[in-house]
Amino acid sequence: MTFHTFKNYTVPCDDYVHVVEFSPFDSGSAASLLAYGGNQYVVVGTCRFQEEDMEVEGVEFATLRVFHHALRVDCLAWSPESRLDKLPQLIRFCTAAADRKVRLLTSDLQNQHEVKVMEGHTSYINHLVFEPTEGKQIASVSDDHTCRVWDLEGNETTTFRLRSPGVSVCWHPEDAFKLMVAEKKGTIRFYDLVTQQAILSLDCGQSPLMSADWCLTNTIKVGAVTGSDWVIWDITRSSYPQEKRPAHVERAGNFRWSRVNENLFSTTGCPGKISSQLLVHHLGHPQPVMIGSATVGAGLSWHRSLPLCVIGGDRKLSFWMTEM
């Protein structure tokens, strides 16, 4: 039996954190890019952890820039074009807010800032993602029963009609011509972006499906939270889940795979009145290998190269390191 130890680091913030995302891409810097958003702002910074650099005590967070954002940030996605090792530096990410618009922010962290606004969705946008190899397209899913693909000029290039609200959209770097779209009623479909046809569908067997993710280190694995359970598919074997377990007492909110271990993933409960639960699961273990919580936690993201995840909360970021 493996003993699991955990470390919890926190970084104070000036305001409530609604969404937080590590960049999943190499930015050319030893530190990791991290963005978090709140009521009318996005903070972009870099993180270093003790596990990467012995001279760091716990975590070192350096703010690169604070961007004003017209409304509360509801979701955020990084572009693979963000680089800190070139001059001029380039930061690019997109956000969605309650006004149903996608905003593309591009900055050199000095004087050049550009915001492009993309309009088309007619209801709340639930999730966004950049095409991960070149970053020239963005996909978004919404309560308006569509998944839309945009170019960087703000043109809508493809629209997939869904049968219920779209809750998650994933683009895999090893399969850039496919898009995975999860729907609230419990269906996940893979679309071929060339033929614009659905080529595979998975069924939860229950709803509501709140969040789904496509495993980075093993493309045949897909996971989701539905109701209060987590479910995992092997897409080569069946359209129904291979594994399913209860996770949270109340409804589950987020599902995210670790970027470094195909058996490690995390789930969060929907924020309760006091705190929301973060669970880290390992497929080899019947019980969660780590239980954490954050005051009204929001957002969930894994580090690019460490078994470490982050959630936002009331005036702080909480980082949880799983040492397997």
C-alpha cells in the first residue's frame, strides 16, 4: 500500500477568484503561466514550486500583469502561442462572461494590448478551449445548445447543434482534427472537424453531466462528473462507462485529469454554503487519495508537469500537491 502525503500552498489574492487556469503549454520559461479571474479582472502571473526549485519556499507567485475585464470572468483558456522566452513576449488567452461574448486578449506585457470580441452565442457560455497545436482557433460551448468554432479574427467558422446545453469542450494535441463536446443531458460526442460530422458518442446513463475531460496522456480515456458520481470511459471498448463511483455528497461540479499521470484526476463538489470539496482520485485506489476544501471554491486546473492542482476561492488560490 502506498502512503500518500500532501502539501497545500496558498497565494493571497485581492478579490474573490472565480476561475483559475494553469497554461497547459510550454511558455519557454522555467516557471508556469497561471491566470485567474474574478469580478472585473484577470491576473496573469508565473508560479514556481518547491518541488521544481529548492530555493523556493512552498510557492512563489509573480504577477506579470492585471487586465481589466468588463464583467465577471466565467471561463478562461490559454493559447499555445503564449511565450515568455521571445521578445516581444506574447500573452494570449480568451475569456467568456455573462454577456455571452468570447473575448480574445493579446498582450506583449508592455504597451501593446488588444481585445477582440466574438459575438454569436445566445446564452451562457460554459467552457472554452484553444486548438492546442497552433492556437489559431477557439471552440466554445453554451447553454444555447451549440458548440462554435472561431478563428482569431472573430469569425465563426463552424457550428455544431447540440441536443442540450454544452458543458465542456476538449481539443487533444494528438488529435487536432477532433473535438470532444459534453452535453448536460449526459452525452459526450466526438466531432470530425473536417467532415463536421459526429463520429463517436459516449453515454453517461444519467444526468446532469456537469463537466468532462479528455485524458492528455492517454487519448482513449475520457472522464466526467454526472450527478454526484465520477465516470470514466475507455472509448475503444464501450459507449458506456467502464468505471463509476460516488464522489460527492451533493452534486459534483468539475472533472479534470492530471496532465502527468493517466490514473490521477480531481473532482470538485458544487460550491456549498461554506466550503467546496476537492477530491483527488487514483484509479488504483477505491477511496480518494486526497481530500481538500476551499471556501466557496471555484475553478480547477492541473499543473503542466507536476501532480499538483489549483482551485480558486475567497481571496486566495489553493494549491494541492499529491506525492505519489
